[in-house]
Amino acid sequence: MKRFVMAGAAGLMLLASAPASAQAEDTAAGEDLTGEQLAEFGALMGQVFQTEPLTATQEARLPQARALVETMMPDGFYGQMMGDVMDKMMRPMMTMFSTPDFILAARLSLEDGALDDLEESEKAELLEMLDPAHDRRVDAIINVLTGQMAGMFEVMEDPMRDGLSKAYAVRFDQDQLADIGAFFATPTGEIYAREQMALFADPQVMQASMQALPAMMSGFGDMEATMKEAMASLPKERSYEDLDTAQRRRMAQLLGLDVDSLAEVVLPPKPVESEGVDAGM
């Protein structure tokens, strides 16, 4: 669990301390993507979740379902809600990872426990030397991130509305949709329609989710052993050395390469017990 927290902290601190030049390079890399490439990527991701076409009956229910979804998700709602969610999730985490002890441990190469005997005022003095704006940096980072994310989620609002409308048209028949609409038309139903999606961002729900995190993470304890067991019955992946002469020639032909250069192209298989799997334990 400690390694998990430290990994998350390192990611947040890296984001906070990334130099402007690196951020500019990331932006430039994103700008290199053309609209056609983004559309291709979106189409590829859309293929991950295959859905059945709506039947004629479901298509007929779609306007009725759309009206319900528009009541639950009016214009601007999704971006605002997700911005609030990200703020409520990120602010406690960033605050936890911006304490004097954490920042000083990240900024100073000292032995473990070297700061334990210092008074809080002394730690604050050291922190002030290293970062005079430490008390404002977290808010600045969070404001930028949540602002950017809110804008991103606003773009997703129409597709989300379309998806929810289709889901309602599939899951509920005409009479059920009418019953839901009648409930939404009542004073209580009107409030529920407006609040039911936002309930997932409620602090009570967020707190309960965070409290369940240790129990959830404990379920990953045997992942490496389980992964090895699952892979044991499968044929091993092949490296270049495992390919026979005919396979090497055919692979080179398919790739348009010389057989002699194939050894530099075929990478060795990665073991199951790689750092990527172990890092989450």
C-alpha cells in the first residue's frame, strides 16, 4: 500500500514540478495530431465496446428517452459535475502530497528520519526557502487541471446524452419511460432528476469510496502469482531465437525487411513479473 501511495504521490509531484519546456513539448505533440488522426483514434476506441443496433421499437422510444435524459442532464451539467468531481478527488490528494514533510523529503536528499527532530516551524522555514509559493501552488495546479477537465467533459456532454438516451430506450419500454417522466414531473421527481447523477460526486459517496480503497487494493495482493498460474498453461511467447528459418524469412517478407535485420526488430517477450505488474502491489 505504501508503494501505491508513493507512486501516486510521485505522479502528482511530477505534474506539479514539470518544467515549462516539457509542458510546451507535450502541447506541441498534441497539436501534431490532425483532425483525421483524432477521428481515426475515436473510431478505434469506439470499436472497443460493440453495441447492437437499436430495434425499430427501441428507435421509436428514443425521443421519449431523450426527453428524460435532457431533464437529468441539461446543457452544461456534465462539465460542471465532472469538474466538481475532479476537484473533490484531487484537492485532498494534492493537499496530502503537499505537506512540508512530503515536499522536503522529495526536495532534499537526506537519510530516512533526518527531519523527524525538526519543529514544524523549522520545516516551514525550510519549505519557504525552497518554494516561497508552496501555499498557493496546489490551488493553482488544481484550478488549471479542473478547468481544463471541465472543458473536456463539456465536449463529451452531447455524446453522453446520446448514449444515455439509447440506453434508456433499450432498458425501458414505453410505459416505463412514461412512468419515469411522470415522476420527474412531480416536485420530488424534478429534484431527483436534477440531483441523481450528481449524487455520485457527493462528498459522502467520495469519502466512502476512499475508505474502501485499502480493501480494494488488498485484492491485488496475489495478482502476480495468479497471473503466472494463468500463463503457465499457455505456449510461451517467442523471441527471435525461437523462430525457425522459414518463420524468419516469412516475417521479414511480411515486414518488408532483410532477414539479417530482423533480429534487431523482434523484441524479447516481457516476463509476467515485470515492474509494471509489481508496482501496483
